Amino acid sequence: MSAVTPSAYRQQCLSFDCEGQTLQAVLTLPPAATTMDDLGVLVVVGGPQYRAGSHRQFTLLARELARQGFPVLRFDHRGLGDSSGLLHDFKQITPDIGAAIEAFQRAHPDLRRVVIWGLCDAASAALMYWQRSRDPRIAGLCLLNPWVRSEASLAKATVKHYYLDRLKQPDFWKKLLSGRVAGAAIRDLVGNLRRARGAGAGTRAAASMNFQQEMALAWTELKSPLLLILSGRDLTAKEFLEHAQADAAWQGLLQAPHVTRADFPEADHTFSNAQARDQVAQATAAWLRQHLSSPAARDPARS
């Protein structure tokens, strides 16, 4: 990513309330003359990260998007980073996302439309936020390596993308024949095969909607633009693709007309090198300009 000088963006700290707790955020704004009308990006944090992101990805992303005209808010949800309260997992942060959007609008009064940007379980949280709130301010979603983890889906992805690859390697067979492959590894393979076969009717027979089904429903009913970014060197991304292919609720969703997909074959889960981070930032900015900066995209009656 090209160096972004301080003059290319303005930055300020925000504090706001969510159910009695104080959340901390950083707002990054473009130079006033280049602000992209009423559209902003909310970065939702997932996993064990905080608002800077792994390898400062969220900080650098926000500054690059601001340089290109898009205001960005990134925040710590309850119990994360510098925010107060008990830690909430991704299935529990719908109130935090709503509070962040309200704070974003108070700090940037021209804001009318928000794109939620999320990596891993933050991508899952973004879908669940829209499904639960139907917030009309949500103009689109940018989802990176969405999290659909279950015991069965992890086992299936591990068997296909780890063990099968290992079976193709001559070194594996040399170790096996020489006795250097431990019995525990064999037992692990057998266990994963059993769990993968268990991803059938019994898994889908839960009485209530699980979070993967909630994500699929949101994806189905959302008509706003959706950007899906996938890493090639990431088991979570592979697991998502396996799940989307195998689960009936996900059939055809990745090919829906409102979905744009960008694959980065050499990227890892957190886009940890500079080239991958730059690719993500540029893909995000290009998608925002193409799908959400036109007069038609600004028309709330379009859907």
C-alpha cells in the first residue's frame, strides 16, 4: 500500500455508549473537498483483534479509503480493546454495531448510508446485524473470509484441504512406511472423517436457527451490493466455500446478481503482507466507487 500522508486524511477519537458500556472508536475522514457524498464504511472487528487490526490492517485500510474519499469508523465492541464491559462474541454484538452507526452519524452528520466491512467472524456479525435489524442505512456489505465454523465443517475442510494434500506428498508416505507418522495423527484423520460424514441431517435438525442459517437468510434477502473477498491460503475461506456448496440454504448465493467476488490466491487469513493488504484496500475502494457512488445507488427506492 502506498504511504498515506497525514494530510490525506483527518482522524479523531470517539467514545459512545452501548447498553451502559463505553465503546472506543477512531473516525478517519477524507479531506473535506474529496468526501464521497453520504457514504461511509464501518469496520467491525472480529476474533482476538481490536480496532487497529492484525498487522495494523484496519488502520491502514481506513486511511487509504479516506484518501480516496470515504469516511471510515473502526471501533472496539464491548469487552474488546479499550472498550468497557464483558467480552461479547460475534453472535452478541448486534447492539454494538447499531450504537457504532449512531455514533458515526453524530460525528459525521452528512452520513446517510453505511457499508459494513468485516473479516472472519466480523463478516458473520455483519450479516446477522442486517438480518436482525433490517437497518435501512446499510447500503452494502464487504465480507472477508466469513466464519461458518462447526465441528463438522471444520473436519470436512481439514480432510479435503490438509489430509488429501498430505497424501499427495511423497514425504508423507516415507514417514508412514518408516513409522514416523504417529498413531495420534492417524486417529485424528479417522476422527475428522467421522465428523465430516456427520455434517448431514442430524446437524441440520436443530430446533432453532443456527448462526450459519441466519447468515444465509440475510445473504438471500439482502438486495444491496455485497463484496466477498476470499484468501487462497486460508482454511476459514475454504471452509466457507465448502459450506456454501454443500448446504441447501446457501445454494446459488455466491452467484447472486448483487454479489461481487474477489479471490486473492496468495493471501493468508489476515492478509498479513503489504501486497495483500493493498489488494484488499484497492478492491474495496473500487467496489465502493462502482456499486455505491452512482446516483442510482444513492436512491433508497432502488430495491
